[in-house]
Amino acid sequence: QPEIIRLEQNYRSTRTILEAANRVIDHNDDRMGKHLWTEGEKGEPIRLFSAFNAEEEAEFVIARIHDWIGQGGKPSDCAVLYRSNAQSRVFEQVLLREEIPYRVYGGLRFFERAEIKDAMAYLRLMHNPHDDTAFERVVNVPARGIGEQTVNRVREHARSHGQSLGQAATEMVAQGGLSARAGSAVPLRSRPRSRTPSAASSLPHSPRVGQSCSSRWTHRMLAPASPPRAFWEPTSKR
């Protein structure tokens, strides 16, 4: 008979947390018996909050952190655990609104992901077709056969004619100044921009953005999943 050694001592959680965990584990009849314990302090009682939706959940959690900091607590003493990447966005939005600095462990912040920056660049172009920084970011995202040589020709045309990159690309397409492949690819960005104001001008901002992002190139761009992340932790302002 092999000897069973149970690793039951916990060095991280309080007794209150472990007692709750033991109660949950007790309901699993298929699990090998184990009783978690710690020499640490009892800790505060567990508080249960049932949120109506993700936004209300984030508001509640960040309000508790805000109260903690207001009472002299350190932001670095706070952490939020979540199970999926999709949950981070609403927390980050509330943190940014409340001006509470934070750090994401195990991955990038939501608004620092490449696909989110790409989507934001498309939206900036829809709002301002002369945004050269946004144009350069997404001119070939997703890949549509526009290489660096073509982009350099657009830059040179824009510089010599005092135009934005979007204006230069549109003019070069009209004049046949780009190859057939590049010429057929460039309008993929300009058509949604020209179509959006008339098609969605009467919509509220969220449906308008949703309609704009439903085009085939943006849908492809948002498809890749980013690696899972463990948790974010607020940090002190610098």
C-alpha cells in the first residue's frame, strides 16, 4: 500500500477563506479527503455580492478599492482575480475612469493589445480620414498586399502635394499611380469611412461603432485570442 501524503497546510489564505473552501470541497464526494488549514490569522468575513451584469460587478469591486485607498491603504495591496480575458475590459475601464493606476500580470492591458489598437486606429480614421498615424498602423492590417515600397510612394506623394496619407492614397488610386493589386486594396479602408457617416449618422455611438466594426476586415482583425492572464494589481501613481 503506497503512503498518501496530503499537502494541507496553506501559507497564503486566511482561516476564514480556507474554512469556506473546505465547506465547498466537502460537497464533492469523488474527491480524496483533505482538510486545508493555516497558522495564519482568521481574517475578515467573506462578503458576497451578486451583480446584475459585468459593469455593476466592476463598479462594486473598484469602489471597494477606491475606499481602501481613501482610508490610507496602498494600491499595491489590492488585486482582482478573474477567469477569462473578456472580464478585464470592464475593470480596466472603471480603473481608468477613477484614475487608479494598475498593472496586468500574465498578459497585456486590454487597450494595449495589438488587435484593440488596430480597431481604435480604424475608428480614428472613420472620425478623421487625415489621421496619418492611424493610416500607417492599419494600411496593411489585415494583410492586403500593400508593402513598404507602396507605402513609401504614398508618403512621397503626400509630402510633395501637401496631403494626408489617406488623401494621397485615394488620389494615386484615381490616377492609376499604384499597382493594380495595391490600387484594389487601398479602397478597403476608404469605403467604410465614406459610408459610415451617411449610413450610421443617426445611430447612438455604440451601435454606430458596432456597425463600423462588423465589416469583414475588422472582423478578421479581432478574431485572434490573446494569451490568458492571471490578474491585475493596482499600483501607486508615479
